Amino acid sequence: MVELRFDGKRYGYWQKVSISESVDDMSATVRLSITRPGTGESLGLSASTVVEVLIDGLLVATVRPDVVRRSVDANSHTISIDARSLARELVDSQYSVTLSGLKLGEIANKLCSTFKVPIKIVGDTAVVPDFAMQSEAPANALINAARAANMLLHPSPDGGLVLTPPTNAAPVATLIYGVHIKRYDVVDEFKLRHSEYWVKGYDYENDAAINGKVKDGGITHYRPMQIVADRYGQGQGGSDRRALLERNRRLARAHRIELDVVGWTHAGGLWAINTQVRVIIPEEGIDGVFLIGERSFTQDDHNGTTTQLQVMHRQAFEGDAKKTGKKGVSKKKVKK
């Protein structure tokens, strides 16, 4: 059961539920609705209300409402809520700041504390020589800096963020088509790919222009992407790694697997992003370990309780090249 808690009140038994998170999005998204007889009344939510979202008593998100809609006719009323986690302020706000000589974790701490967003930093982080924003969304600058450092910045249940490397922990479960997987999509989204990736910037320490470049051999027509370097003073090697990471992440997104599994839990608890899972789909020649990049809990009268998982290779988040087989999915077998 999904339950909302705020201001000492509890609301459960929602008819339609969607709770989504992604390693490429700093805010979790929650959408809930219920239809009941009569005209009903407002839940008492305001623009600043902080709402805890729980599944079977476990906290999964802490949000503020974006939209509350009440639809009323002669026989019934429907209440719908769209909300995002507290880190939405980093996405929606425009802000200016200049910081020098701080580690990425220190920068993230400073920005999150300004907007009262909790953050947990896993492991040590590299120094960012110069970090500057001018009337822009803090989320964009932080995500770019995290990507340049081959780290993930994703939502946490308390409404804040986790800055962490991609997990290398053992798979939390094995999912087999026809046993655990009720439906799957193997997606080829070619529009995400480019023939070459250029990262351009300036190394102020050495007074020199820098240009990192890498190609996608699968795109034979001219379709370039040019990126302004995310941080200064990183040198040629940093730009090369940033270009490689951009290509590999886009390859992972362009060739991905989307799974529908029954329920919201595995043997160890709720499904979560930045965890690994073994996927076996014999019909596609797929048997490998993948990182969960997106996760959505859904519930409705038609499909019941379902989790949608979008999985991809962990190496896509590290900037390491990985050979792919059919549809861009690794053919390497995992020992049973």
C-alpha cells in the first residue's frame, strides 16, 4: 500500500500510483490519484508542504506538491497529485555562484545546504579547479560536474541526493523472462547517437585550448555533437574521458532493456536505482549483469502492482568502452 504522511495526517489506498527515479534525474517524481463518491474536499496541501511517501511502511520519497487537481461531477470527485522530491529546487531555481579549488563533494554540499536539500556523499571526490554558474539551474551544473567525475547524482528517500560512484555490488536478484519478467522491450533509439563527440574548453593552468574527441563507429553519416567542457583546468586527458563517457552513456541509452516485473520488491527489499541485477532473456541471447538506471513503481486497476526497470551496463557510467552484440546488448554469459 502507498501512503502519504504530512502534518500529522495519513492518506492511503490510492487507485493509481506512479513513483519514478532515474540516475540521470535529481528529483523523484510521484503521481497519485483516487476517485470517490460525492464532492469531497481538499487534502490541505500547500506549496510548501513536505510529504513523506511510503510503500508498506518504507519511506521511498519525500516530496513537495507541484500540482493538486480536484475534478468534481454530479456523482464523484477525483483528487490527483503530481509531486517531486525536495531536490526539485535545484532543478527549477536559477542561481549564480563561483567556487574555486573545492572538491566536487564540497561543492555539492554547499549548493544543497543553500536550498535545504539533504545530500549523502559516498567516497572521496576530485577537486574541481573552478566551478561557476551564472543565472542557471544548479542541477545542470552539478550533473555535468558529476558526469565529468564518472559519478552518479540521484534521488534519495529523504528527498535529497546521493553522490556516488556506480555500484559494483553483486546483483540483488536474477530476473528470467517467463518467470520473473512479464514483459520486456529491447529499445534501439538511434536519435540519441552522434557520429562524433567533441568536448571543447580551455586549460587556464597551461594557457591552452583543449579538445577531446571520440567517434561512434555505428553512425556513418555526419552527425556531430559539440560540448563545452564542464570544468576548467582538466587538461586534454579529462576532455578525452568526458567525450568517451558522453558516447558510452548515449550508447547505453540508445540500446537499452526495459523490463516489467510483478510487484515492487525482490528478496532483499524494494527495487532501487544504482543496484545491479542479472537479466536472462534466452530469446534475445541476453544473459548478463546490468545496472538499474531507472525504476518506476506503478499501480492501477488494469495491471495491478508493477515495477518498470530500465537496465544498462555499468561500464556506460564509467567511460569504459564495452563491446556489444545484438541490439547493443552484451553477449557475455554469466556463470551460473
